[in-house]
Amino acid sequence: MRQIYLSICFLLLIAGIVGLQFQFDQDKKTAIYPEPFIVSAPVVKAADLGLDNASADLFWLLGIQYFGSGTSKTNEKLASYLNLATDLDPKFAYPYAFGALLLPSIGQTDQGVSLALKGIRRNVPDYRIPYYLAATYHINLSDTKSAAFYFDLAARTPGAPPNIQKVAANYGARPDLRSQTKDIWQGIYDTTSDEVVKEMAAKYLNHFDLLDALENLSKLYKEKNGHYPTDVNQLVAEKILPNAPIDPFGFQFKFNQENGRAEIK
């Protein structure tokens, strides 16, 4: 009976929080993209009757809904949702990993690094946290020393899949930065069950595959014309390519005239 009472009280509490948040948003009608009001962890803990883990799940889901709705142009409160979820449940692994990978992709690299480091300091035993942090150091910060450290930490975390261990073991061995980055995204794609992360990894893999394919076609162009093309339109004009490909990120490409390497304009 006591558990039923606590559950009812918790539901009423959550309904009140959501109602207050809705009212706060309504009061900001003058703003073009009103951002939600995020309560602090101590406030939630003082009112959730000890159901901190359930509260963490709720705010994690609210954060995912906020990020996926597309109503915010900046997603400036995503880090707040993720930090709140992990403060309510310090061992809740996925918000740390999700933030480490997704926050840098929306221009919040420092927040993503900080969130991942918080999870590592708390000894959360999930290889994705150091792996995604290492990916951020490699891709967003060009810090290979830190990337190598956290790839190694990910590989030594119990439960790390063999392909993650392989990426860690081979990191720094390839002179080509692009192929190294592609391996990292392949590791993320192969191991994640999160649809948002998987879609993001698939886009990057398609992007790199497109670059590789264009470089092979630029070599065919040189065999025919004696020099590399300057852009994709020349490949189309020579009927080496039926039409200009569409990059998953909308980039346009050019070619390095010294080696035919495809590059972003």
C-alpha cells in the first residue's frame, strides 16, 4: 500500500513539474523559440520521495523528446537535461555517452567532454563513454593524445566489443586521418542500438565512402585527360559519373590538383 501511495505521489509530482514547465513556455510566447525551464537536481530530489532513478528516466526521456522535436534551433538545454538525469542517477550510463557524442555535433563540444568526464570520474562501467569521448577528441578537437588515452580506456572496459578493441589497438597506426576517422564511425555504427546515434554514424560513413569513390573516379578522369578534375561537374561532363552525387551533409566537393584527393569546398 505504501508503494502504491508513493507511486501516486510521484506521478502527481511529475505532472506538476510538467505543468509548470508548460506554463513557463506559454509565458514566453514573445520568444520565437522558447526554451524549456529545467529544474535543478536538489529540487527534484526534495520532492520525488526517494524515486531518484525514476525521475532520472523521466528527464532523460524529456531531453530526448526536446532534442528530437526540432523546435529548438540551438538545443541549448540538452546538456542541462543530460546533466540532470545523471545527477539524479549517477550510474545512468547512456546520458553520459549520448552527450559525449551528440553535444559536439551541435556545437557544444565543451559540454559533451565535461559530461563524459563526469561519468568516467564516477566509474560508470560503460565502454561507450570513453569511446565516444575519444571520438570527440579525435574528430572535434584534433587531440590525438587524449583520443588514444580514452580509446585505450574504452578497450579495457569490461564488455567492450572486439571491434572497439581493434579500433583502440590500431589508433594512430594509419597515416591517413580520413581512414582512421572512418574506422571510428564504423565502430560506433556497429555497436550502437540507439537510432539517433546509428543514423548519425551512417551519414558519416556514407560521406567518407563518397569521398573515396570520387577519388577513384578522379583517377579515371586523369587517365583520360592528363590532369585531375577541379570539381564533380567535370566528371559528369565526361560521362564518368551520371550525375553529381548528394552528400548526406549537403557538402560540395572539389579535387586537389596535385593528387586528385576529394575535398570539401
